[in-house]
Amino acid sequence: MKYFLTALLLALLPHLAAAQATINQQLKHELDSIAETDRQWRRILFAPRYRRQPDSLATALGVTRESLNSYLVRRMQQTDSVNLLRLRAIIKQYGYPGKTLVGEPTNEAAWYVIQHSDAIDQYLPLIKKAAGEGELPFYLYAQMLDRQLMRDGKAQLYGTQAFGYNVLNPKTGRREAQPPFVWPIKDAAKVNERRKKAGFPTTVEQNAANLGIQYQVLTLKDVAKMPK
């Protein structure tokens, strides 16, 4: 038995080495670093600590309590801009850096940069192609497609996108945040079928609950009637 296992391992080694050789390790490390910077400021913005202890966080970052939120958003946007600039060069050289080139989960790094940018419409065909070729999970393409549809003012397909907005309070003269809602879904009755086929592990109701939103079926006409 020991001889058999040794022989099997020796037979597999060339194939394992060949698979390892296809991974661009330098690019993988760079994309891992980009993915970490993409998360850095978002992690702080959405951390419970930020909501519980904004004063101590402001002190730690060397900013005033009043300017904390705008500071975090600004740093996030600056990081996103730098990441997108570098990613454009990477895509120009390699195409989409997918599973074959950089392995998993690094193949998702470029997706996050694009998803957090204003360039989704430019790169959506590339993301679709990568997902179709198995270089990227299809549900990520579905999520990006939903975001672009929402930006275009159209109904989404998979129910991944929520929308929040502000309404002017005539008494105070200030704009006040309204409860977010799941953006309207085309053929909402079949959305969970589409989600399952796309590879989402949750239903649209479960996804909304994870976002802290009570799911309700809305249409684009409903959204148009909402106070501005």
C-alpha cells in the first residue's frame, strides 16, 4: 500500500507542478493587496465600532467627530480611484485576471474593484465573459448586472441591490435618510429560481434580511412616486 501511494504521488507531481506554474504569483500577490485596500475603509465605515464609538475612532484617525464620515468616504473614494487605475492596466495586459491566472479567491479581486467603481458599464461584458468561461463565479456577474440595471433606472433580475435615499424635511430644512428597500425586480415571482440557478445560496427574502431590510415587492412606478 505504501509503495502504491508513493507511486501515485510521483505520478501526480508533474501535473500539480504544471497547475502551480500557470498561476502568476506576482500578479496574485498584487491583486490580493488591492483587494485588501478595497476592504480597508469599507471595513471601518460599516463596523459596529464606528457606530458605537465614533469619537474614539475620530481621535485615532486624527480628525474631528464632525468630519469623520466625510473623511472615511473620501479616503475610500481615493483608494478606489487608485485601485481602478491600476486594474485598467492589468486588464489591458492580461484580460480579466481570473481563476486560471491568479487562482481562487484572488480571481474575485478585480470584480470588487469594478463593482465599487463607476466603470461597471464599461467592464460588464468582460465580467460576463469571465463568468461564462468559469474564471469567475456566475453569481458575481449577476450581482454586477443588477447594480448596472439599477443605475440605469431599470428593474434588476436577481434582487441583490438595495437603495437608500434622503427626503427633505420641510420643518428642519434638512434631508433625512429613509429606510432602504430592495430595488424593483423584473418578474419578481421567479426571482428565487433565477438566484438558485445563478448560484446564490440565499433567497431574495433572506438576502434582504441579511441587509437589515424587510423585503417587499416594489415596481419602478412605486419608486417614481416616492417623495424626493
